[in-house]
Amino acid sequence: MLGALALVPHTAALYESLPLLLVPQTRVRFAVLMGLQYLAAVVSYLILSPGNLGGMMDTGWVYLLILVYLPCLWMVLCSPAKPPEQ
């Protein structure tokens, strides 16, 4: 899914990161990712001027990348390997 999302062009809008909530496999990881998404929303809103939607779209991607996409990548790469079925 991360590979497909990497091929689809999108903006830094927060609603476009919602499909990433399908990545976590445990409740704890889901809660962490949900908290990081809220943190990305708050940080991008507070650091950029609240009425500047164009600025949020231009520079808000940095916060989404660091706080949402990279932890999802880590969750995918560190997921436990399933034993082969016989």
C-alpha cells in the first residue's frame, strides 16, 4: 500500500494520509500513529499561519513526512515475519 501511495500524486492535506491508518497491526501502533497524525496537524497549523492554506500545502508536507509517513515505513519494515505455511 505504501508503494501505491508513493506513485499517486497528492498534496500535503491531512485527509490524504488517512489510508496510512491501515498499516498498523496492533492497537498500540495504531494509537501511536493516530497521535502522530494529530501532532502533525497541530504542528503544521501552529507553525504556519492559521489562515494561510497555501502555505500549509507548500511546507506542511515536511511535518507529514517526518511524523506520519516515516513511522509508517518503519512499521512496515519492522513488522514480524509470518512463518511459511506448509
